[in-house]
Amino acid sequence: MSAESKAIGICAFLSIAVITTAIACVYARHESRKQFSLLQQLIVQRDALEVDWGRLQIEQSTWSTHSRVERLARRKMGMRNPAPDEIMVVRQ
């Protein structure tokens, strides 16, 4: 093999390597942008879920206030405070 054909072979190999590397860089940048876009969507979704979570916590605290529970117990279940003669102290 002559020196000229070796040089052409090396040049062809290097050209293919450069083109392959360029394509890989473009693909990596494209994937990076896709992943960043997905990350941004997930951050928006997380923020919306955190707002919902806060709202649900407030709603739960509202539904479980002592006055509401007592009112429902009296109205729906007929519960009442015991009379003094109905109270028994149990000791061991």
C-alpha cells in the first residue's frame, strides 16, 4: 500500500469519525433539550400538586374542628355530656 492510499484511508476514517461525532453531539443536545422540557413540565405539575395539598390540608382541618365534630355527634348520633350521677371513676 502506498503512502498516498494510506493518507486517503486515514483521511476517510477521520472524516467518518468527525461526522459520527457531530451527529452524536446533535443527538445529545436534542435529548438534553427534551429532558429539560420534561423537567419544566414536571416542576409545574409539582407546584400544582403542592397547591392542592395545601388546600386539602386546610379543608381537612376545617372538617375536623372540635366544634364541628361535637355538633355532629350531638345531632346525628344523639351524644351528650353525661350527668354527674352517670360518671364513675375506675381505679385499679
